[in-house]
Amino acid sequence: MGVVSYVDEYELGELLGNFRRGKRLSPYHEFHFVNEKPETRAAFIAALATAPIAAQIAVVDMTRASATTSWIMGKGDMLLARLIALCTTKMDRNAIENAVMLIDGNKGSLRFCNTVRALLSQELRAKGYSRGLKKVRAARSQRTPGIMVADMLAGAARHEVLHGQPYLAPVKKTVEVVSLP
């Protein structure tokens, strides 16, 4: 699960467009870590080294998660909402206040977006924020460069934590990985 902060969606879209052209991919190619060849994965992450992004990625090894962890963090949507809140509250304050959060989903994701919004508001108030996110809404990943970047970074982090493959080396300065438990 990943939270990516960026200011200019157009600039991020251009970066992905240039990457697609360089790899001779369709202009509509949707990046998903599990669907990409290892060399495409590595090249994609390397291309992000110059991108103006910051990211927090949470990797949960459910085989090591105890009953206590699931009691504290919850299960299903609540677990995911808590991980989003955990990663978001670790971001720079300027990246959070008055920002729009896009969650990979569709119109049926409204309930989950409301859960994330409520949990994040509670967490941010506890940390002394006067303003929180402007909006939390679902968006389709194929139309949203930031969601594709989050998917690729989350997949790379998972492989790094669970399999020792150092995909994230080029972006270590802008991507932080939290491994749970």
C-alpha cells in the first residue's frame, strides 16, 4: 500500500508518457507492478528518481501478523484505511493540508473513501493540524498517474522487503518504506 505526494499531475503524466514511448508501450498502458517484466519494473523505478514526488509505502507481511496486530489495526477495509492514515501522517505537513487524496477505486468506493477521510481527520487533529485534506475521492488507476506510481512503488517495496530485490535503490531519498509487523 502506498501514499504518493506530488504537486503537478500533468508533469507526472508526462514522465509516464515519456517512459511509455521509450519502452514502445501503448499510450494507454496501465502500469501494475505484478504485470510488468522485471526489467520494466527496474527501469520504471529508476525513471522516478528525478520525479518531484515523495512517498510512504507500508508493507504488511500477513503471514507474520499476529492476532494482536489485527486486533489493533483491524481487518479488511479498516486495516487498509489505518495503513493509509499511518503513511499519510508521516508525509510533510505541506503535502497534506488542503490536498486532494485519490484512492484507487470507482464510484462504489464512496464508503471506503468516507472511512479514510474520517480516520485521517481524527489522526490529523490528534497531531495538531488545523486543516486536513481538502477531499478524499476514488479514481480509476488508468486515468491517474499518481495511482500507477503508488502501485509500482508498493509492489517494488513488497518485493524488496519479502524477497530482497532492491528495486527501490534509485528512489531511497524520496520513498520511505514501513514494514509491518
